[in-house]
Amino acid sequence: MTAMFPTWKRRTWLMVLAVAVLALFVANGHLVYVAFQSQPECVTAGGLQAAKAAC
């Protein structure tokens, strides 16, 4: 299988996948940051909780 799929192509796809996963983590972190900055009373740091109606 390795001969059919060159090393440089495999490495390229692994890099694309790594960048995509990193981008998802960064985007999620940004959303959490914005939530803490805009409405800190609606975000709990200790765990999951149902959203309040006012939030």
C-alpha cells in the first residue's frame, strides 16, 4: 500500500488533518473566551450546566 501512496502525499494529508484539528480547537477556545468575556455569570468553570433563561 505504501508504494501506491507516496510518502510526500501521506505527509501532506497528515499536515492538512493536523491543521484542521488545530483550527477546531482554536475556534472552540475562542468561543469559550468570548462567552467568559461577554457573560461570565452564565458560564461555569466547574462543569456542565443547563443554560439559564436570561443567558
